[in-house]
Amino acid sequence: MNLTDKAALRELFASGGIEVTDEQYGKLERYAGLLVEWNGKMNLTAITDPQGIAEKHFYDSVYPFLSEGLPAEGASLADIGTGAGFPSCPLGIFRPDLRLTLIDSLNKRVGFLQELTSALGLTAECIHGRAEELGRKEEYRERFDIVTARAVAALPVLCEYCLPFVKVGGIFAALKGSDGAAELRSAANAVKTLGGGKAICREYTLPNGDGRSLILIKKLSPAPPKYPRNKGRMDKSPL
């Protein structure tokens, strides 16, 4: 698949101050090809046009993090409910020093992620499992420098899924739409309950004009052992 011509993609990323090397372009093009190929067999994304993939998937997975100077060099990053690998895999193309853990509840998607990360040469572990179960396991609980999630659930619920994975001193980074500030206000109790501290919302705009938000929550203390609860309790009684 022709993602988009190299000059156009470089111009897109340059609008956010990001340089794209020939190697990075090649990996993004390979990613787009695998995404469309696998999307014919299973539902990975509704966005399949080259411009949409470039801007709404790739640029939007990379720009908000690099603009904030995140993550730290060599950081461990867990992507919860990663789906087709967003935002972790595009970010990994630009930050090959990151150690990625990709978590998804659907085994077919994990199969895609395994082929994808192998094809792109990313350092990644792909795990099939539910976040509310894995977040209670010693090998994953409070083990990661940064935990990401993109459009998985409302922020109070998302905090309960994700903050238990974040080590004390680490960051939970949630990619949201233009209403990020309102979501952050609604999640104040969840953030406090789960060991989170200072939280900020960075609003930004995609080159096409769509509004987006990056919510950053610092982990200050361990999450209480009873969290995360099962999905039914989270949905019925969010924090």
C-alpha cells in the first residue's frame, strides 16, 4: 500500500516539528499495509484511507508525546487496550529505545500485533488478557514508567484500568478528544483514589483541525490492592 507520498508525509509531521527519516517512512508504510491487509480479515479500524491513517493514527500517536518530551529515554511503556497498536507502535518507530508491552483482550488482535512488531523490528511484548485481571498480577502491577491508552473508556473507568500498571513516580498518559479538560474534572476522585497526583490536560489540534487532548497523570502512591475491580463493578459504579 502507498501510505502517502514521502514528501506529503514529511510535510504533515513537519507541521508538528517532527522529522521523518527514510527508515521511519518505510516502517510507517509497512505498518499501513499490514493494517489494511488485516483489516480485511477482522475489524481493526474504520480509518483506511492513506491520509486518514497518516494523520489520525500515525501523527496523532506520535506528536502529543514528542511535543511533551515523553517518554524518558529507555522507558518501559504499557499500552492498554492497544487495538491496532495505537499509540505505542507509531511512537516506537520514532523512539526505538522504548520497551513496549502491548495489552489487548482479543487474541486475534494480539496476533496482528505480533506480526506487526516483528515486521517493524520493535522491542515489544504482546499480551492477550483483560486489563482488570492483569493489573492485579505481580508481574504487571506498578511495573511501568508510562502507561498509555487511546479512546478506550471514559476517564474515571480508564484510570482504574491503567493506574494500577503505573509505577510510583511514573505517568499515565491518556489520549482523548477535544473534551479532555471536562473528562479530567470528572475523574478527580478516581485519580486521587488510585494513587494519582498532579494531572494536566494538554490540548492540541491535528493539522486537519480536529481537537485532541493529552491527559498526563503522575503516580504518587501505590493503588489500593482492591483495584482494579471487575468490569461490571467499574461500569456500574465508576470512581
